Amino acid sequence: MDFIAKIFAMAIAAIFVQNFVLARFLGLCPYIGVSKKLDSALGMGMAVIFVMTMASTFTWLIQTYLLIPLKLEFLQTIAFILTIASLVQLVEMVIQKIAPALYKALGVFLPLITTNCAVLGVAILNINENYNFIEAILNGLFAGLGFTLVLVLMAGIRERLERAELPHSMKGMPIAMIVAGSMALAFLGFSGLKI
Amino acid sequence: MLIYAIITLGALGLIYGLGLAFASRKFHVEIDPKIDKINAVLPQANCGACGYPGCSAYAEAIVEKGAEINLCAPGGEQVVNDVAKIMGIEASASDKKIALIHCQSGGKNNTFFRYDYQGIATCKAAVLVTNGPNLCNYGCVFQNDCIEACHFDAIYLDENGMRIIDKDKCTGCGACVEACPRNLIELVPYKQRVHILCSSHDKGVEAKKRCGNKTACIGCGICVKKCPKDAIKLEDNLAIIDYTKCINCGICADVCPTSAIFDPLKEVRAKKKAEAKKKAEAAKKKIAEQKAAEKNPNK
């Protein structure tokens, strides 16, 4: 029971309170870049969930069984980036072979995730927070869910903004920035939440 | 310490590299090299004129589903020939088509308006408000849906606010055709010179009264009778040219009482005709003078 409560608290924290995009400000590039259409936002979100979970798993293993025993913690960043990049490449190949339809739907987003700092962020945070193996995997999953939630919300708002009558100077990027700021403010409302 | 770091990172890289190499072998997907080759010759405008989501999708469709190779409008003949070479089949170039706006209301400065439209700045919204702001129910409403839809900056405004299509920039992708809520835009053969520039189905007097330029088609049917190839037919008070039959003779443009039919050579022909008439009259006069001189040699 205690464990379940802890997991639940972790989920709330990762998805809402410490949302990767709106509270930690990680992964802003896809947040602005891929939030123009609801479909692609959802596709990107799914890909990120998958990669974050996988990356959490592998980076935790590498940190615990390779870097710490050899006292090479300072290699953390580069080793993690290497892992994430290879992982994304592998995932891309596997998806292309096994599910060509999904591969087409995700398109360019898959390789883009390699450079998504939110993925590296979740891997490093897992280590800093001293999570155990299961917790690290779940944290990766929840972080991905939080990212997807925000991305989909943003895409929904921006789809409606396309049809809104805006002053010319506000069209496109300026209003997207304002919306992003407002959303961050709204998510700040979760910050008092403690379970 | 340093040695460990180098070895560890090197080993990690090596393992990942080997893993990926192995995976790429194992999960190898056969892709026809022709697809990449065709994709390379396509213009990469991703305009969708071919009916596929993008250039790469079209390349795939050609190779795998046997799609027609002459569907790429922006690429023109060049691309058709290149693709034919790659596929090893005969080129069958489609006639280049460009867009044409079937309205010559004379632009925003000349058109008659029922009211001043100040709503959402798109044609689609404008036509919803009591059938559009302009008096003619079929004409251009002067928002910029077509210009915004154009991928190639081929539509511009003239000094009167009329939308003009740049014949050389237009690639015939058809994006503007879909954008126009009044269906004023049509893809026509590039070689075609004579066009009916009116879309009004109103009855003759009404149509003329409502057109800012007074150049509406009044549905009189003279062009239908005079056309040597039977290429024009009258439908619901509007003459329509069948471009497969038209030979660009321009007779219809000459006989049209309202100048609804446009032919850039019409004035050239009229000038020639006038000159010929003048010459003939001058010749007649000369002959008459000569005859008069012969009659009265004493004078």
C-alpha cells in the first residue's frame, strides 16, 4: 500500500506539479514546434513516452552498474546522450520493421527526440533523486505522460487560435508564446499540491 | 582513471555501434532504390497537386502502386522525363496547366458592394454573410484566400485590387482552386489564350447591372453560334469553353457584345482590320481620283 501511495504521489508530481515542460522548462523545442496539429502532437507525445521510459531504464542500469562502480560519474552526461541516441535509432529501426504504419505516422519526430533535452533531463533527475529501478522506469513513464498532456493541450489551443481573429502582429509565434506563458502560470497552480 | 574513462566510453560506443549494426541487419526493410531516385528529381514543394500527401509519398506510389508519372504539376515536363527515365517507361507529358480566375469584376475599386464587409478576413467567411458583400452573387469577394493558398507567390493584386495570376510563376498545383469558396478558379491549359472571364449565372440584364466592369456574360449565345468548332456551350445563362475542342481562333471574343470573352490578340486583330479597311478605302479613293482625271483630261 505504501508503495502504491508513493507511486501515485510520483505520478501527480511528474505530470502536474513538476511538469517537465511547464514547471521545469525542458523540451520546449518540440512543445512549440510540434504543437500546431493535434494529430502530430499526439504522435510525438506517444513517441516521447516510449523513449523516456526506455531511456530511464537503460540509463539507470548504466549509472548503477557501470559508472558508479568505476567511479566515472562525471561521464554521466555524455554516456547518457550516447545511450539515448542509440536507443532512439534502435527504436526507429524496430518500429519501421514491425509497425510501418506507426513509423509513417511518427515520421520525423522519432529522430527529433534524440535532441529532446526532456529525455536527458528525466534520466539525470532519476539519478539525482536516488530512485530505485522500478521508480526510475515509472518516473520516465509519468514524465512522458505529462509531456504528452501539455503538448496535446497546447495543440488544441493553437488549432483554435488558427481560426481566431487576431491582430496581424500577434498571429503565429507571438500568440503561441503568450499561450505557453499562460499555461505555465496555470500549471503553477499545482505547485502547492502535496500528497 | 583517465584510462578507465576512455575504455568505458569507447566500450559503450562500440557496443551500441555493434548493436545498431546488428539491428539494422536484422530489421532491414527492403526499399526500392527507385523511390529515393524519383524523390530526388521531384521538386519537393510538397504541394499535393498529384493527390498524394507529399513528394516522397508520390515517389512511393509511382514505384509500388504504379501511379501515373505525369501527375506532378510543379515539375512539368522535365520531371516527367526524368521519372520516365528512372522507371524505364515512355514519357507521356501532360499538358502544362495553369490556374485562371473566372471573374473580371474590375477589382475592388470598380466592383459594386451591397455593404462594407468588416468581418473575418477570409473569403470563406465573407461569402457566408448574406451571400457575400459584392452585388454579383458569383464574383470575387476580395479577401485573399487564393493568394494565401498559393505556394509559389503566383497571384498578385493589380492597382485596382484585382487578383492576377502570374502565368510563368503558376505551376498548376490547384491549391487556389480548392481555396476559392466561389469556385472561380479553374486549371486551364497553358497554351489556351481565349477565356470566358465570367462566372455569373444571372439573367442577362441582371448580370450586366451587377458587374462592376460591365463585362458579364449575358448568356446571349452568339459565341455558341459563331464558334467554328462547337467548343462553346451555354449552361444556365453562362457560356463555357470546352478546352479540348477550342483552337484559340478568337472569333468568340470578337463577337461577344459585352467583352466577357478575353483574347489578348483581339485588339491586335481589330487594329489590323482597321488598317486593312483604311488601306482599301485609300486605294478606292485613288482609283476614283484617277478615273476622274481620265474623264476630264483638260483640267
